[in-house]
Amino acid sequence: MIYQKYINLKYKPTKNDLVCVFKITPAKGVSKKRAIGAVAAESSTGTWTSLLTMPEKRMLKLGAKVFEIKGNYAKIAYPIELFEVGNISQLLSSIAGNIFGMKEIQSLRLEDIIFPKKYVSKFKGPELGLKDLRKYTGIKNKPLTGSIFKPKLGLTPKEQAKNAYKIYSNGIVFTKDDENLSSMQFNKFKERVLKMLEIVDKIKDEYGRNVIYAPNITAPYQTMIKRAQFVKDHGGKCVMIDFLTVGWSAFKEFRNQNFKMFIHLHRASHASFTRNKDHGISMLVLSKLVRLIGCTTLHTGTIFGKMEGSKQEIIEIDKFLRSKWFGLKQVMPVASGGLHPGLVPKLVNILGNDLLINFGGGLWGHPMGAEAGAKAISQAVNATIKNISLKDYTKTHKELRVAIDKWGN
Ligand code: CAP
Ligand code: MG
């Protein structure tokens, strides 16, 4: 059986091999080795039967090698020659393509990819990274705080801009459109951007602070480019892209335009294939691919908020994004989703300060209004970095107390 020939437990990966870690659950009645061999074959040079078009020795030499099997986890080494330089789509069509549909497996999850320098060196990584964001905002040793306008759809540009002023002037440094706001009848892109950038300028004039607005340019590629250029032409410093719904190719091509603007990446739709721990692709893999292409900030989860994501997984992803990695700039992780001021201390204690913490409902739902919502967030961050318990801080900070009365901690 050809599949098993892709298993070679004596194989030692070379420094140029790309290594994938898979979690493989064989289908009923299929041996583990057959299932794992099938994944290695189908994701590299093989298929379901022997062939006459190439000597088997040559096909296996260029093929993937299963070099480690531990329980349901297999490590597979791929010769770098199997991948086109700089082509993420082709990489995924190989190691995250047909294999998920094979009858030999019941479920399959691509847990991690260990990239060789030879592969990474062909990518630019972030044009503007974590350090550039801190430099621009002037915020050094504490998390950045941001907000998403809510309700997520329905506000007019004028309403959004008015709300933006209320929170920028009370300590919020970053605001973004929601992931499903692009250019709607009730909120046209250009009108929104112009009104929002006027507020950004107003804050600069009145407070001397650089604040950031991330307009969502998610759209067909050419429209994205036009919208990004419009933002840049009007003094904007950042754009937001839902990278999975625009696609890897569009995201990479956009990055390659070198707009010299911050790129805020939203991961809408990721959970369709990251949350099932037996089948799909891990958020760690997505994070590595995103950093290869390059962005400034990436949503990675909150542990305590409304979205699924384990503490261990989010710690690992955030650590990777901030790590030294073949000279590529760092990416700032974004914690967003169901967050409110009461969660700030435990979030920062676990995920650290190099974080953008975004609040949607946890700001706009504050009983005293948006200004108080923004103040409560700043108060929670200040209490955390001063190592003062929220309980004590609420004694002298009403906005925080009202937030904790409503949402707890
Ligand atoms: C949060 C949010 C974010 C998600 C993203 C929303 O709003 O704007 O898009 O949290 O999730 O639309 O739900 P709230 P993730 O603060 O009101 O929850 O960062 O996990 O991709
Ligand atoms: Mg959202």
C-alpha cells in the first residue's frame, strides 16, 4: 500500500524541511499508520494508488516523510522544493487542502507549522509592527485600549464620529469599525472616514495625542486598494481587514503595496475551522501565516470574554506574535470580545502589557454613558499597572464602580 511508504520513522528532517504537526483520528476500520500515511501522501506527491509515470523512489524522495508518531499526533517533514516561494495559497492547498476530506480519516487538525528560515526569508512580515504602534501612540508600558462602535451596524457616520470624540477624549487610543461594517446605505465608507479622521485631528489639536481609527476596508481587492488610498490621502494611519473573508491572496497582495499604514487584522470566520480541536486548523497556524505576510495587530482571543479560546492556546499565540522570529517585526495581539473593565486585571496578569484590549459592549453599555465607559476602562488599566485592586480603586473612581456593579469582575 503506497500510503505507508510515506512513513519513515528513521528520517531526520533537514534544516530546510518544513514540518507540520497534525492531530489525526483514523476513520473506523482504518489503521493509524494508513491514515497518517494517507495524509503525508495526499499533501505532497502521492495519491491512492501506485503510478507508472514516475519511479516510486523519486516520488518518495520528493514526498513528505512521517518521521514521528506519538499517540494521535504525527510530525511530517516536507522538502522545501514542494512549495513555491512566497505563495501561501499553494502552501495551504498542499498541507491544508484535500487531506481534510480523505475517507481514511475521521478527523484531522493542522496544529502547528515549523517553518525553515529558507521559507520565512521570502516574506516581508509586518511593515509596521508592535513597536511602531507604541511609538506612534506614545503609550509605553501598559496595554493600549480600543473600542468597536456598537451597535455593530446602523450608526450614521455623523453618529459614529460624535461617539468617537466622546471616547478618544476620555483615554481610548484606538477605534475600529466592526467586522461587518464596510460601506452601507446608512454609513458610506468615504463619508465615515472623512468624519472620523476629522475627529482624530481634533483630538491631536486639543490633546496633543495621536489616536488611531481603523476603517474596515474589507471588500473586493481593487476596492480595498482604492479605499486604503482614500484613507491615506486624507491622513489616515491605519486600515482594518477581515483577512479570512478577503482571502490570503488579497491580504498578501495588499500588504505588498507597502502603504506604510498600520494593518489591523480581524479574524472573522476563523472559528468555522479553528475551534473544533479534532478537525481544522489551529489559530496558532493562522497566526504564523499572518505574521509571515505582515500586519500590526491581530485578534487572538481573551480567555475570559465571550469567544471560545483556551488560556494555554492564547498565551502560546500571543507569545509567538511578540517573539523574535527570523527578524520579522512583532505583531501586537488584540484581546476583544465580551470584555469589560472588571476583566482587565486578570487579562493583563495572564497576557501581559503588550496587548491591545478592545471593548465594544463593555464600553458602550456603561450605565453612565460612553464617556464614563471610556473612563472606567482607563481606570481599570491604571489600577492594574499600579497594582491596586479594583475593589480599592472603585472607592475613588465612580465610573469603574458602576461598570463593576453592572458586569462584575
Ligand atoms: C467584540 C466584537 C469583535 C469580536 C471579535 C464583536 O464586540 O466587535 O468583533 O469579539 O472576536 O463583534 O463581537 P464586544 P475575536 O466587545 O461587544 O463583544 O477577537 O475573538 O476574533
Ligand atoms: Mg466585531
